[in-house]
Amino acid sequence: MVRQQVATKGDDFQIRRFNEFVLLRQSEAVTSWQMVALLIKDKGWNKKSFCDNTLLDEFVYDRAMSNHKSKPGFRTLMAICAGFDLGLSSTDTVLGASGFRLGNSKEHLAYEFIIREMPGTTLGKRNEFLASVGIASLGSRTNQSRRKAS
């Protein structure tokens, strides 16, 4: 009985990841901001939910929802992908829309690790791991908190 419950949970998780992947790949969204707005709408998140899960400021939410002309930065997109708990394929799609990709630097490998190996984990917990391997935390809120403490 326990084994079946675990399989069902795993199946639900995989189905959610697949649905996000299909949503992004089959959408008409071409910019990263459009993809982020699509994910926000799909999750039914408001500004507070977005900021709490991605550890980013409200202006990032506003840029996504207005399809701002600026291109989001790599670390901003990584905070969004981790905050949305996207899989690696969906993360690659979102990054690619702004001309980014994960490479082989220690920083990029750490980001790939938290996406691939830490599904279902909050960005706060993922940031704890990043700090433990010497990589800066994701999300502008975490960086501002550190600056205020200094």
C-alpha cells in the first residue's frame, strides 16, 4: 500500500513537470518575461506568492506581467525557475528565451544541481545548499537582507 502511494505521488510530480514543459514549449510566448507570466497565471499566483516563492522583488513580477522590454538577468531567471520548481528542460527553455544556457562553471553546475537534484525544495533551502558550496544565494530579497545586516 505504501509503495503504491509513493508511485502515485511520483506520477503526479512527473505529470506536473511534463505539463509545465508542454505549456512552455507549445505556447506562443517568445520572451522569458512572457514565459514567466504564463507560469504565474498557470499556478494562479499573485504578486505576493511570486515574491515569496522566488525571493525576488515586486518589480520583477511587474516586469513579467507587463512583458517589459528589458531582458531579465541570468540569476533572476534562475531564481524564478527554482522558485517555480521547474525541471531542467523547462529551465533550459526559459533561459534560452533570453539567450542564456547553463554551462560548466562551478556556479552553473551548482544551479543545475539545485534544479535537477532538489525538486520540491523551497528556494530558501536551495540557497542554503548554494551557500554551503560557496555560491551566492538566488533572489534579490536574500541579497538585500545580507546587505542590510552588514
